[in-house]
Amino acid sequence: MSAKYSKVQGYYAAGLWSKNQVRNAVVKGWITEDEYAEITGEDYV
């Protein structure tokens, strides 16, 4: 699990981050594409 996975997941679950912001976390290397799918329930495109 990526170092910032819990933080990103928490922000998304609390409604503080949108899917686009979670996608940006993948671009920045904070989480993986698979982790994006786990957090949002959608495949990373």
C-alpha cells in the first residue's frame, strides 16, 4: 500500500476530495492506479 493511500482514501471518503483530485494523486505518484480503483470504485483511465 502506498504511503499516502490512507490520507487520500480518507479525504475522498469524507467528501473533501473529488475523483479528479484522487486521479491527480495517481499522477503525482502518491497512490497507484489499482489503489485509485479501490478508493473510487472505478477503473483508472
